[in-house]
Amino acid sequence: MVVLDVQELLGITDYFLICSGSSHRQVRTISDEIVKRLRDAGASPVRREGERDAGWILIDYEDFVVHVFGQQERQFYDLERLWKDAPRVTVLGAEEATG
């Protein structure tokens, strides 16, 4: 899992959270769990995209955007390289989320 601070580079959101699953089913499950946990915390997404193919699901919460990729899609789109000028944010507990 990677969190990029894009607020100085992009005017529409502050952070990108990028993570991936090993299958399309896992990508959908990760996406659903993120939405569920944030809804339980009182946050609802403004929009969700990409759920039909489940190779890349985008969940927009305005202040941050979650990108859940399949492994091949993450390598292909390589948002970390595309947004290489964005500082990475250290997230407590991220080690547990990445295995």
C-alpha cells in the first residue's frame, strides 16, 4: 500500500491511496471492505468506477482517492512513477495491510 500526497500537484484531491490484489475477486473484495469500513466511520464515496472489470477500481472521497489495482494493471499504469514528484506518506499499520 502506498499513499501519495498530491495536494501540491493536483487541484482535485489531496491524497492517492494505491493498493493491489492478486485477482479480480480480491480487488473487488478490497474495494468493498474499504467502502464498508469508511462508511462505518461516517464517510461515503462521491463516486466509484471500474467495478465491472475489477482490474482497477477507483473510489473517490474528494479529499483522497483510493486506487485498487490488480497486479498487472498496477504495473501497467504505474501511478507511483507517474506521480513520482508526490511525497509518500507513512501510514501507521500499513505493514500489516501489505502482508
